[in-house]
Amino acid sequence: MTSPRPATAPDRAEAVGQFDRLLAERWSCRAFLPDAVPAATIDRMLELAQRTPSWCNTQPWHLYLLSGDATRRLSDRLVTAAQTVRTVSDFPPPAEYRGVFQERRREAGYALYESVGIDRADRRGRAEQMLRNFQFFGAPHVVIITSDRDQGVYGAVDCGGYVANLVNAATALGVATIAQAAIAMHSDIVRQELAIPDDRQIVCAVSFGYADLEHPINGFRTSRAALDAAVTRVVG
């Protein structure tokens, strides 16, 4: 087997430019059109994400892909659960948001509500918008990402890498996405509806389809911290 030809400097510069544009184009869609994504496009998206690196190449993720009536059935059950029952998650949720993490969370939340004209004091409006999570924001498709229970945190970390590659692959194919941890807050409902075995842990969902670009919520974007806020450089 011959080794691939090493990329030249111009090749690398072009690849970096394409990757930069792809990351800049990706955003979390919160209003979808009802149009289904062709099966060939979905398969290509999943094939690309399947190249995600993992601990000892275990590839701990397993997906449950829902379309059509299956999406609506799960949505109906989750909306009911979100209003009437306590949360049950396979992974413990964050204990608390403090300092800069709380600031970033609030900034994103306030900007989201402002985009759709929900006042900060409008608790009912905020609750209704929260329920849109469990309606998959109108997306025609959703994947539930699960991990092997025995791999614990390492399996979950690998699934996080998979989610990043999945949403970027979708962007490259012209498909809008949103990763949703909220779905995993009702893991018992998801497990029952999809007959997910107990040796799988539910990590999150990714809803996807084509964006409704006329909806004002899709004009909302989150910010990113400066590099120095995220990196401690140790030299010598």
C-alpha cells in the first residue's frame, strides 16, 4: 500500500481556509423547515462523523436515528415529561454555574430570548421556549447519541468528539443542526420509547434538517472567549 502524498504548503493553506469557513458557518439552529433530508445525505453525514478518533479506537457511540412519526412520538412524550415529571439523567448534570461560566450562560440565554421578543421577566414565555427543546425545534430528524456504560467518562468524551464532527459534517452538506443535552435529562423516557438497553448511556441528541432562515431566532449567535481566556501556556 502506498502512503498518501504529503500535502504542500498551498494545499495546507487551502485546507485550513476551508476548515475555518466551515467552523464559522456552523451555528445551532432553533427553527427548522419540515422538509426531510434525503437518506443519502444523512448517510454521508454519518459516514464522515464515523471517522472520529476514540480512546483505544473503541468507538463507543451508538446512534438511534429518528425520522417521521418516530420523531413526533418521542417529542410528544418528552414534552409531557418536561411539564409533569422530574428529570432522570444517565449522567449527573452540572452542579452549579459560577463566575465566567454563569456569565456566558446568561449572555447566551438573554440573547436568545431577545431574538424572539421574550422579556427577561416573562417566565411563561421562557418556559414555552424551553419546551421547544423537546419538540426538537421542529426538526424532521433527530439522532440520540448513546455511549457504552462501562467506558464511563471516557466513552462520553469520545461521544462529545463524535457530536462535534457530526454537526460540522452536516454543515458541510448544507444541513442545519443543534446538539441538545436537554433530551438526556429525560433519559428514562428516551430509553423506554426506543427500547435502549441498560448497558447504553444516553449522552445527548442532535436534531437536524433544513433551517427556517425567516425565523428570527435563527439570527441569534453565541460569542466565543478569547484564546488567552482558554489557554494557559507553559514554556520551558
